[in-house]
Amino acid sequence: MTLRIALGVSYRGSGFHGWQSQPSGLGVQDHLERALLQVADQPVRVVAAGRTDTGVHATGQVVHFDTAVSRPVGAWVRGTNAHLPPTVAVTWAQEIDEAFHARFSACSRTYRYLLYNAPVRPALLTDLAGWFHRPLDLAAMREAAGCLIGHHDFSSFRSSQCQARSPEREVTSLTIDARGPHVHFTITANAFLHHMVRNIVGALVHVGAARMPAAAMIDLLAARDRRTAPPTFSPAGLCLSAVGYPATFPIPPPPQLPWP
């Protein structure tokens, strides 16, 4: 009998070549599959909810795999973690209906971006936060963010390497909160294009620095041309924080980790 197992995975993206398996063996997926091999005593191939890029972190990544071996649920957590590097951890595991698919069953993804807004770069937040040195107008940034809510063609915010068949996505929430010098961007959508969040953050920072007006965000959407938009922002502060699924698939909530 084949079992389908779902896992929650968190990782610090710096030091890995993104999520996806690489010829170098340095993708997060490579490390996870090698660790699962030690528990299952046979090769395991995982499918993830989303492929994060080099330098991008996750607290709420979800994966699934099929296996013919039976192990206590705790073994998929503790046993796997014993063979993972310290910057990757399985946070939960559970047997799940075979109809579940980590990617195709997902109905939403939420990313957070942490930006350190101060004149001097943050030594202790290296690789964990983006940085911008000039003061930012949060009210203007929030006005611009409001223009992105809804179903749109996000061609102006996708990378030239994006392989998605359609540039249309639905953003259901985009909030900007500040705690001292730390600015938090939280964005939820049905799915994301390649570099979409980093490109949105780059445009919002341009608005906050008075390099373009908030209303220009409407023009960027209408242009449907990446060349009209500001540069892509650093991956350092980006984190896949949650993946949403229908209630028929009881996926545990992601861990709430300390965040400045």
C-alpha cells in the first residue's frame, strides 16, 4: 500500500541554490530528499507548494511525497531533521488523502518581506532582511499597494525567465506595517509569478522614496511590460510564510517564529 505524507518545512534560504533540486545537489529539495532517504530506506521524491529562489526563506513551505513504507509520524519529523543541515527543519508531518497535492491543491500563498529602513545596513540581519537607506513614506506606499489588490495582469512584475502560462494573478491582501526601522510587507495571492513579490516590493520602495507617485502603480499594471517598472529588490528579506488549502485538507498552521 502506498501512503501519501505531507510535511511542513522551514529553511533559511541563504547558502542554498533555491528550493528546486540542482545538479550541484545544493537545492533545499536535495537536502530534504537525502534526509528522507535515511528514514524511508528508499529514494523519496517530494513535491512542493512553491519553488523559492536562491536566498529566499520559508517558514510555511508544504511538500508531499508517496512511500510504500510505514513509519510513525514522528519519525518523519525527528528522523528527517537528524539528517538535515541546521538551517532546514521539518516542522510537522501527517498522512493525508491521496487526492492532496502540495502544489495543485493550494488555493493561496502568503509571502512576507522584511525591509530594514535605516541609514546604515543591518549587520545582524544579513541575508534575513532587505535594506533601504532613505526614509520611506508609508502612506504613499499603502496607497500604491491598494492598486494591486484584485485580479490583474502582472506582466510588469514578472521576470523575463518566468515560465507561467498566464501572467494573471489575484492578490487578495497586501499590507505594509512598520515596527521601528523594520517594515513588513505581507502579500497573499492565489499564486505568484517568478520574482513577482520582489518586483512589487521594489516598486513600492520607489513610491516610498518619492521616485514615482503612488498612482503610477496603475500605469505599471496597464503597461504590462517589465521594462517600465523599477528594479527587482533583494531576495534577502523574502519568506514564504504560509500556503492555504481547502478545509478538506487539514494542514497545520505554520509555526510563528520570531521576526523583528
